[in-house]
Amino acid sequence: MTRLVLVADDEPMIRESVSRLLEARGHQVDAVGVAAEAQASIRRRLPDVAIVDWKMPGGGGEAVVQELLDTPGFRGSVIVISGAREDEFPAAFHDRGVTRLRKPFSFPRLVALVEGAAGG
């Protein structure tokens, strides 16, 4: 089943690699490089899964994650990719089901998280 995956990361190599991999597996991808673009994408169409870099320009990943969690009707999953220390990640996000994947991350692990979250 095709799912919409938002990939929000300011590092072009990560953004493009993740996007290509997910597209090759049949997912529709909206790839953006700054938080404001991610928020605009969310307002156009809610993703089934959002992969959000924690530290990116334009408000950072925290603002994107918060907007997703605060959006009525959002039933998707959020995966935060980050090299930040664990104590920089709000415990409230863990409590709301946000998954944190530490950089550098394994592409197979990311795919497993996306496809598990997307129901296959």
C-alpha cells in the first residue's frame, strides 16, 4: 500500500537517499529541507509517516513534530532522526509515541520503522 512519507532533513544527501529508498519501496515521498517547508507540507496533506531531522533551519524539528502532534486528525507516526543528546529530546514526545533514531542510523532500521508504522 502506498503511503505518504514526509522526509524533512536539511542535509541533501540524507534527504535524497532516504527519499529514493522509500520511493523504490513504493512509498510516495514529500522531501523538504527546512522546517517551514515541512510545516507547509503538513498543512497541504497530513503524512502517514513523518521523518524529521531534529536540528534543521527554519524553526527546527521540534516545531515540526509539535505541529504534527497538535494537528487534529493526524494519525500518523513520527520518526525523529538526530545526533543530539538524549536530554535534548522532550520526554513528552516519547510519551506521545514519537520514535527517536540516532544519527548515524541504519537504512534498514529506518525502513523497518517506516513500514512498521505504515502498516507494511
